[in-house]
Amino acid sequence: MSFDREVIQITLLSLQVSGIATTASLLLGLPFGTWLALGDFRGRSFILSIINTGMALPPVVVGLVVAMSLWRSGPLGDLRLIYTPWAIVLAQTIIAAPVVTGLTAAALESLDPRLQQQLLGLGASRIQMILHLWREARLPLLAALMAGFGSVISEVGASMMVGGNIRGQTRVLTTAIVLETSKGEFERALALSALLLILTYLINLALTWIQQRGVKR
Amino acid sequence: MKKFALLFLLLLASCSEAVPENAVILVSTTSTQDSGLLDVLLPAFTLQTGYQVNLIATGSGQALKIAEQGNADIVLLHSPQAELKFMQEGFGLERRPVMHNDFVIVGPSMDPASIRAQPTALAAFEEIFASASTFVSRGDESGTHVKELSLWDQADLDPAGKDWYLETGQGQGATLSIASEKQGYALTDRGTFLAYRSNVDLVILFEGDPILLNVYHVITVNPEKWPHVNLMGAQAFADFVTSSEGQQIIREYGVEEYGQPLFIPFVGSESP
């Protein structure tokens, strides 16, 4: 398969959409997960169980609900977002946010609880304490980020339903693979799959490198 | 750990049920499934012959590839050129016409390109092109997509890459939904449109040109290429859909719900 313009455009769109969605899910999931891990309030286990279920949220279900909301006849129809890249970003954020939240909470809960007391005892403010905990848990936190990115770069159900797989506008790598398969162009489909895997690998390689930097052996 | 192993074995066991002897694998287009015809036709066939039908509904391009690789026993399609190639290459044993319907051009009732008034389908396409009105294409090499491309081609127009020309790469139903949201034109088979009409904000704007005829053929897969195909079942299916009983079901399907048949049975007509 030639590395034509269209493949490059599809690849860049995939990276953009999933990158924005992952960043948004990090902005939501990191504070929320921290709050869940450190908080001590009634219903905490219940919320955690909901979040943990959300980590297994099927992309097609998210796609269906987001699509129905964004249709012109739906409650958010006036935003005119359906079948645009932003619709995919929205759906993917909903898919990735519980993953980041749940794994953030798990990462912070696995720290020694005495660390919090110690930090506060040393006169750290609450913000300083949280920043320190994040740094302490950076390995599992980056793993949370990778898991969030992995869950959206690889999903196809939601992208297909809310994006519409429109050529040049909302076609991403996974929906292009489905299309090439449905056309019987298995070689092109395989080539795009290889491209997707290589990209995912490179991004995870970079994140792993950041993660492992400064780890003492 | 033991419990997990047991659970895993149970899961494995529940998946291992093989395809039964009396199953026929039918590969067909999304349009026959989306229109709902197969939901009526297949149970009647099973009732009469005892064969179960495993249906794979997909675009015509993939449908023929699936059959070429021996993964289907019988094919029900509407992509004449691709079917003839399939026959020539020896993958098909027998090809019989089953039914036809027609393609229609649908779009927003405002009809920005004024195609209602056009005398021919090609003139309608020319108006859409000239006015740069949104047109939503299947873009998936399905029978409908191949038909649409041949219409552009015959009109000597090339819409590829134009910003008003959207290619969805999806089935007919999804493409109609997108056309409705974008308020664009689309070429669709009448059956699928009638089945989707109540869910989309589109109307039929152009119809009736003989160029828009859409013929469905049934093809049995050649056992010389793939000895394991279920030829008996495939022939039973081909016989059933072309029998007077099968043709009667086709003739009546949709009349009650849509006030007109979605497909016209082919008995007595010649293969085009």
C-alpha cells in the first residue's frame, strides 16, 4: 500500500482525536480519582464500583447514547456536532475518563497511608501533599494514562456511530480498517492495522520512557 | 485459582458448539437485511426445508470475497458486473435472478438542486453536481455504491474529493441517517428507504428512470473450488427463493406496512 495522502490524513486525525480525548479524560480523571482515593465519605465504595464498571463501558453503548443526544432531533442537536471529529472526541472522553479515574484512585490507594500523615505533619499544604503523592505514584499514574489512550485509539464502535466514518472528515484508522474489510480489501486493512499498532507502540514507548526515567535499579 | 480454571473450561465448552450439518451460510448485502425481507424469507425457508440459515450481511464487495474464500454456501446480491466476474472465475456454480426493485434518489424535501423536475437520473446527478449540493455516498464498493459511481461516470462527472461529496463507507441505513442529518442527497435502493423512511427526514425526489433498475441474483458457490460447501442446502435455498412460494413471499413483503411491495419477484423475466 502506498503511503498516500489519505492514509496520512486518517492517521493524523486518529492521533488528534484520541490525543485530545485522552488529555480531557486526564483532566477529569486525575482530580476525580484523587478525590475518590483520599476522600473519606459515605458512598465512596459505591462511586468506586460505578467507576470500575465504567472502565468496561462498551464503546458501542457510549456511541449510541452520544449519537442519540447529538442528533438534530436529540437534546444536544443544536450544537450541530454529530458526524464531526468533536463528536468522536466527546464519545472517546466518556470512554477513557472512567479508566483514568479508576486507575488513578487505585494508584493512590496503593500508597502507604502514613505518607499522607507524614507530609501534612511536615507542614505541607493539601495541594503540596497531593502533588507529592502524584509524583510518588507516577508509575501507576502513567500506566493509567496509557490505558486511557489505549482504550480510545483502539475503539471503533463509538467512532463509527458518532463520527459516521466520512471520508476526509471523520474517518479514523479503526473505522478505515472496518471499511477496507467490508470492501474485501484485506491487504489494505492489514496494512492499516499494522500502522495503528506501530503508532500505539511508539506512543507507549515514549510514555514508558518518561515513566521509567529516574527509576532506580 | 481452581475455581478460575473451572470457569475458564466452562466458557470454552460453551463456545465449542460447531455449526450443525443442516446449516446454510448465506452471504448477502446489507440492503436485503436492512429492508427486513430476510427476516420473513429465511424463517419460511427453514420451516419448509429444515435448513438453518446463518446470514452474513455485508457490502457486496466483501460478500463476494467471503464466498470466493469458501466461507459461504450461497450468495444473494445485486452487483451484476462483480457477480459476472465471480462466475467467470469459476467461484459460482449457478446464478439465477430472484427479484428486483429500483434505486431512487432521496434528499431533503426543499430539493436545493431541483432534481424533481429532471427528466433522467443523469440529469438529476448533473444538477446536484452543478449546484454543489451535499451528496452522501456509500463509498464502500457495495452494489449501490458501484451503481452510483457508474451514474456519475455516465454523466461524465467526477465528484471525488469535492467538499460537498461525503463518503460514509457504511451500510445503507447508516448512510441514510447521515444524509438526513446533513440534509443531503443520496442514492438508495427503494426497499431500504421505505424501511427507514419513518426515521429519516428525507423524501424520494427522483425515481422511475430504467437506468435505476436494481436486480438481485442468487448464486450457489461452486463445490469444485471448495469441497466443503453445503451444496444441497445452497440449492435448496436457490430453489426456494425462486419457487412460487418464495416469490409469493417476496411479492407480498412490505405491502401491509408500506403500501407497496419492496421487491418485485423475477419469475418469468429474463436476466439482464
